[in-house]
Amino acid sequence: MLEFILLMAPANPEGGGGNPIASFLPFILIIVIMYFLMIRPQQKKQKEKQKMLDALKKGDNVVTSGGIHGKVTGFTNDNKVVIIKVDDNVKLNVDKSMVNVVNVVGTTK
């Protein structure tokens, strides 16, 4: 325990201090690592989802974030709301951002 406390003591007892950049280097390194491991992959995932939503068209089979399976029959409110046909007489208006998967099992190409 005493060795640990002695290692934490400043190397220069006169108080001259060292390079201030060197003291912030670990924090800068942590931020860079967080960017490449957390922030960048999330941004890439958001761009892919936005690209998928922009390519959404009438006739696509979709699954919403609530688990509703259906077929796109149209759009309203300047393409912000998707009309999904769930059954013969059932159509739902769903926010476009809530669509998670496009062209799921059962589609024909």
C-alpha cells in the first residue's frame, strides 16, 4: 500500500510540473477509443436504417418495432407515416421510423 502511495507522488518535488499534454493523454486516448468502439458503429447503423427507410416502397413486406408484420400499401403526411396492410380488412398507420425490417420471409423477388 505504501509503495502505491509513493508512486502517486509527483516526480518533481519542486513543483515545476511536466508537460500538460502528457497529463491529459490518457483521457484523450479513452475518448478516441470510445469513439471507435461506440459512437462510430452507432452512426453507421443509423445511416443504414435511414437508407433502408428511404428505399421503402409500396408492396414491401415489413416488420415494425412493435412486432407487427404487414405489407406497405401507401404513405401519408409527406412520407412520414406508412400505411401497412395487416389483414384483408385491416390497415394500420405507423410512423415510418418504427419500421425495423424490410423484405422479410415470404417475399418474392
